[in-house]
Amino acid sequence: MQSAAQLQELLRSINRKSYPAYKSTKGTYQFKNYILSIDHVQGDPFASPSHVSIRIRHTDSRIPAEYYQDTLTKITLADFLTRQFERQVSQYTFRAKGSGKSGLILVTHCGQEVLSRTACQITDQEIVVRFFIGFPANGRTINSAELEKILFEFLPVCVQKSFFYRNLNSKELEKHIHTAQDQEYIRQQLPVRHLCAFVADNAILPRESGISSKPMKNCVPFASPESLRITMALPHHGTITGMGIPWGITLIVGGGYHGKSTLLNALELGVYNHIPGDGREYVITDISAQKLRSEDGRFIKDVDISMFINDLPNKKDTRNFCTEDASGSTSQAAAIIEGIQSGSRLFLLDEDTSATNFMVRDAFMQKVILREKEPITPFLERAVDLYTKAGISTILVAGSSGAFFHIADTVIQMDNYIPVDITAKVKKLCRDFPLPASDTPAFVLPQNHRIMTKTPTAKTHKDYYGNTRNQPERLKVKNHGCDGFSLGKQEIDLRYIEQLIDSEQTASLGLLLKYAAEHLIDGKRTIDEIIAFLASHLEKEGLAFFFDGYTSCGYAIPRIQEIYSCFNRCRRP
């Protein structure tokens, strides 16, 4: 390790040289109370910016040890510090001048949810911060005086104000940690109380706009119906009340624009912890909950959808179903089977984004098209078995078909964003409008056995002796925000995975699939075996295990449900 003074001297010695001379700065440097590491230097001022990291020992930061005592507090502390650092850095980015990305200082932008990110990680000994800097140049000639300004003037101020306890808002940090601990307490209470979700009284569910996840101002706060109201004594917040949604089948109904989908959206994001002041910080859902929808045109490979679809006219095997271009009904059937495979205990569905013929067949249609002529067993006829025989609850938003009332254990009507428990009223009406008897095929849990294979690709090169050799071609990942990524020549479309909420999660899915394609997919291992391996290393070592060399900024750990969704959409890496 070199000193900060040696870095300063090196920068002055390469000033006005050709841009590749910046490569000599790669290494670690001891500053006053932190270590600066230049991990990767960009090739030219127009390329992706350089990777830089900082390490600060807890004995220097003086942050209380109770704020990084376990995984939950470490992730929450890292999230808080990342937000502080971004706020500070935003004042200095592009203050240093030059060509291309010169002067850029880029830090991860955190949304309303708290995620485990590579941008900031807390160990038992230190804080590790990762970010990007555009090394300045005029044209392709080094302007190291501007980089010296970034590293020795701007950055020390940002580091001091963001990571040293004496400069932090201690009450704000404490609230951040305590809110996370309270959310975790509620999540642990859900199975104890036989609940699949909890929505606190006075929660703000509507968002600012379709492109903003911040809470809407001057909107109707949530108020639980008395029959579903429960009370919890949280470790820090104290007593809290709200609506507990019990295990089983819950139906959310109501007129248009009265808040049905808003409630469902809050529940689907309740698998994540939220920051204080979000309005949804005490909307907590079973961590394994999965939002499902139809997805016309998606790829399906070796999925047993026979629970829902059988006896196709073309005699296609639905116990080992494959298609390059799924219909709405087959895509939704596959999504449910994949949800079972990933260990989900709660399915979230909205009638608006579901395939109508997959969800229900009314009495008149059953008279016209007899059972033996209809290959689809609708979700209506499977939801009860999914709960009683597989332990999977359902929360369903419905607005057009009354058939779902007959299978619902709980019915919530949204009236101007206020929930009303109408279960007793609906049960009484159901007796007056009985469903016709149906001959539903026996319920059998699916058997999944997809073995992933890959297309062998090789590039030719000559060895030291001039002999021609083939070696596997290394795959490249190109991210497309939250919508998906490309791996080699294949596009992985993740637009309809609605609980993917950050592009850094998508980037991690690309990293995991790339690792699997290069090291695990061999034509023998099943998806379950591959994902079990990945999940084990994610839990023990985080994303660092999957990087070649240094760990980069710009990645967040996805849930296992999203890993399954991604891998099942991969045709052949």
C-alpha cells in the first residue's frame, strides 16, 4: 500500500501524458483515516468511468456497534450511508472539467426500498464503499490536476460528511435502523398469527405518479376495517394497529379507481423493507410472495403445467411443456408452477393483467363448451387446493367475475381507498347464487426437472507454438435497466417480473446467469440444483463470490423468486 502523498506525486508526473498512463494509478493508498483503492481504470475519457472504492475501519468511523450487529442492521446501515454519500457527491460531480465523462462522480441511487447492494457493504471490521469516477482529460491527454482536485479536495469532504458518526444525523440514523428492526419484527409475526400480510393504519399507499415511487401528498390514509384490525407492540415504534390479511384466499374488490390495484401494488412491494417516511414502511408481506400475470410470447421450457392444462388438441405433453411463444393462459400457468418451484407461499394476482380464460369459466360457457373439450382447468378451481394441499395463499384483485366470491375466505371492498370487510355479506349472497357443480381433475403437485443446457461457443486462437486451439468464448452481459439484459446473443426479457424494482437487481441476475453459464450449466444439473448453489454462496459471501477480481459497484441482491423467474426465461445461454 502506498501513501496519499505518493499518489499525488504520481498524478503530477503523468500530467499531460497519453490517457493510458492513468493505468499506473491502479492500487491502494492510505489517506488520513481511510484507504482509497483505484480498482479499474477506464481506457479513455469516453469509456465507462473508473472503479474506485474506499475502506473505513469502524474504529475510525465510530458508528455504534449495535448498528451493525447482524445482517439486517448491516444492510440498513449501508443503505443509510449510501444515501448520505450520494447526497454529498451530487454537489461535486462534473465540477472537475474535461472531455467525455471527465469529472463524473457516480454513486448508486437508492429508491424507497432498502436493498443489499455492492455500493456499500458493512463487515465486522470496516465499511466498504464503491463508486465511479470519470478520470479527467483534455481530448485524450491526461488532466491529472483535475483528478487531484477530485481525490484530494472533493472526495475527502464527501467521505467525512457521509461515513463518520460525528458528522451524521444520529437521530435520523437511529430511526433508519429502528424502522428496519420494527419491519422485521412484523414480518416474523406474520406466520405466528397465521397472516400473509399486514397493512398499518395511516399508511400512505398511493404513489406520487406512475414514474415516481414517492408517497402521494394529500391522499386518503389507510384505515383498517374493525373486523380485520390487529395490534402489535413493536420493539421501537411501540403499539401499532392495522389490517391483518389471514392465510387462505383473499379477494379485493370495488369500483374502478377506488384503490384495489394500489393496495395490491403496496402488498407486492411489501416483501422489501422501506425507508422511514415512505408511507408504506409498515406494509409487510410474506417474504416469498410472488406477483403473477400473463405474459404473451414468453419462452417456456420443460415446465409441468398439467395442473392447469391438459389434453391439448395437438397432443403436446403438458407435463414437460415447451414453447417459444406462450399464450396468455400457458404463460400464467407456467408462472404459477415456477412460483411453487421457488418456494412461494403467497400468490398475488390482478384480474386486469391475467388471462381471462385461465382465471375462470362462467356457467354459460361451461354449458356451451363441455369439460372434455376444454383443456384448461381455471385458476378458480385450483386456488382452494393450492392453499389446503400446498399451503399457498392467494390475494386476488377482481372486478368483473363474481365466481371468485365463492372460493374467498376473506373479501375486502375498497371504497375510496378505504377497505371494508364484506365477507359476511358476500357469504350470504353466495348461498343465493351457487356455482354449478364442476368435475375438476384431481390436484397433483407438479414435477419439475428442467436440465439447463447451453450452446457451445468457441473462438479460435493460436498458442505459443503456433498451433490452432479452440477455447470457450466468454459471455458478455449488457443491461437494459429493469427490463432485462442480454447475455451473449440472447435477450432475457424481465419486463413482466413486477417485483424487480431496481436496475441493480437486474444487473445481478445477469451476473448470476453468466456465472451459471460459464461454470454450472453442463446438461446434467437441474435449475433447482444450480439456483441452490447460487443461493448458498449469495447467503455466505454475497455477490463478491461471482465477480472476477474486484467487486464492482452497481449490483443489488435479488430474491430467489426473481432468480427462478430469470433462469426460467433463459432459452439457452
